[in-house]
Amino acid sequence: MARHDAQMLKGVLSLLLLRLLAAEDGYGYAIVTSLKGAGFPDLIEGTVYPALTRLEAAGHLESYLRRSESGPARKYYRITGGGRAELARGEAAWRDLVESVAAVPRTTPRTTPIAPAREV
């Protein structure tokens, strides 16, 4: 399975959570399991739960309790209208970033020599 740079993953985690919750409501453990199954095997719960809390505090998600057949009630999250708007903004920003990265040549030929450092 793919391994992802932890800092890059942190940068897109909110986008991933909003995208997943736009499809259907979910609770913490199921969200983590879904993301792991989608190609993020190194994702740990300790990064997902604080991100869910931040998204809820920002008004992008709301939570509710749902009884579980196998134990205590679970805290479910659902995307809000503001969350859908943030998802659209984030996806557009992601596409722009990917296009910009792809536009940078893999090797850049130097057309001017590097000037020597000046002594002070």
C-alpha cells in the first residue's frame, strides 16, 4: 500500500474528511477505516478526531448521537452547507495546486550563471 508524507496528508486531511462525509454521515472509527481502505494505511485515529473537531468548530460539520446495536451511542458527523462550500473551495484549490506543480519542469536549465556571493 502507498505511504504518504505525513505533512502533506495533514494538509489535505480536512478535504478528505469533507469529501467522505459529503457522501454519507459517519462516525470516527468508520471514517478512519474508510480512509485507510481508500489508500491511506498509515492514517491514525489521533489525527482524524482533532480534525473532525476543528471542522465542526468551523461550522463545516455537525454531530449527533446515534444508538449503536453493539454498544453505546456513537457520535456521527454530517457535512453542513458551509462544509459543502468549503469542500468546493478546497477541491478547486487542490486542482490549481496540482496543475501548478505539474507545470514546473522536472529539470530547469540555468540560463544565467549563479553570481558569486559578495563579501560584506
